[in-house]
Amino acid sequence: MSQVFVYHTPELVPDAGRPDCAVVVDVLRATTTMATALQAGAEAVQVFSDLQQLLDVSATWPDSKRLRVGERGGRVVEGFDMGNSPLDCTPACVGGKRLFMSTTNGTRSLARVQASPAVVTAALVNRQAVVDWLVARRPAVIWIVGSGWEGSYSLEDTVCAGAILASLETTWGIPASELTANDEAVAALALFQQAHTNLLQLLHQASHGRRLLGLGYDADLKYCAQLDSIPVVPQQREPGVLVLNP
Ligand code: 3SL
């Protein structure tokens, strides 16, 4: 049976120990964008915490096969091909290309757990696909790692952790009381149970949701709030490189 721990931010992930599987969450918007880009036919998403390193590594790829995705503070990084909007990830734009991506928080969470034996990314849009993947493999210890915002808690990543737990309970048939391994996991499940009928409203209340609304990204919030709309599981094939079929 699995034990599921929830950590709200990469900073709260313990230094000691590691899970059998890490599930990285950044509902607004990095992990939503990753699932969308891979479903739209991107070859891979390669993540970087550091913008200069991203520029150096992506420079070794042919122009026609790469897209530089950069976001800081919700805005597109100057000189990059695109920002972090999942709505830009159409097959015409990303098909066959590698996305070299750096975002404020989501890519830092991935870096924090990249040494785990298995790493997948989850958002509300691909929650059930991730649950099915976990149930098929039954990792003994699962860490769900939220991205938050610059070290602080976020409602949207916590509700997604709760959505994963709620579906693990029903799909697996194991009571949540046996799956939840820390207080954060219990609280995440309670948040989802309270908010599941109107996830968009919760994203509108979230501080990063409000930040994105202020930048005009209303349609992104609507897209990111859709539960189980994309049946894909981005998986780490090598440190920092996410693909659909490793
Ligand atoms: O913080 C992150 O990693 C981003 O997902 C933030 S944003 O939604 O692109 O602004």
C-alpha cells in the first residue's frame, strides 16, 4: 500500500530520504502547460531553473526543433519564443519540437526532486491519467510536491494534491485515512472535497490566479481549472527532461 505525502513548496521537501515516485504540481501554469504541449506533439519538455543555462543548452539544438519558453512573474521573458500559457501550445506551434522551459516556481520544484527514481507531473487537467499511472505501478512512497509561489503555499497546487488523493481513494479502493501520510495530505483532501464543485472559483480566489487575471489571462484560468481533460502523463526520462513515453 502507498503512503502519500504532500509538500506545498519545493522548500518544504525534506533533505533526507526520497520517494519511490515524485508527483510535481504547478496548476498555474507550468504542469498544465507541460501536459498540453506533450499532448499536442512536442518531442519533450526540458526544464531549467536558470535562464542562462537554458539559453546555452538550447543553442546546441537546431532552430527549427526548439522553442524557448520563459516566464517570470507571469510575463514572457524578453527574447524568448513564448511564455507559459498552455493555450499557446497548439500542434502547429509545438509539434515535433523540444520546449526548453524555465518558469518562476514549477521548474524549481522539478529540479528539487529530479533525483527520485520516478518523476511525473500533474495538474488538474491530467489528474486522472496520473492516478491511473500510479495505481498501475503502486509506488510505496509518493511525494506530491506543489510549486506555490516563491516559497509560499498555493491554493491551486493544494487542491490538485487533494484531487489526486480523492481519486486514488476511489480508483484504488483504499481509504484516504490509510493513504494520507502527513497533515498536509489530509488538509489537501479536505480542500478538494470543499472546492471540487467550483474549481474555477478557487483559482480566481488564489493569489497567483489573481495575479494572472491582472495580466489578462482569464482564459488560461478557465483552461487550467478543467479536471481530467487531458489523458497524458509527462514522465521524467532523464534529469529535467519530460516525455510521454520514456
Ligand atoms: O511559477 C511558475 O512556475 C509558473 O507556472 C507561473 S505562471 O503561471 O506561468 O505565471
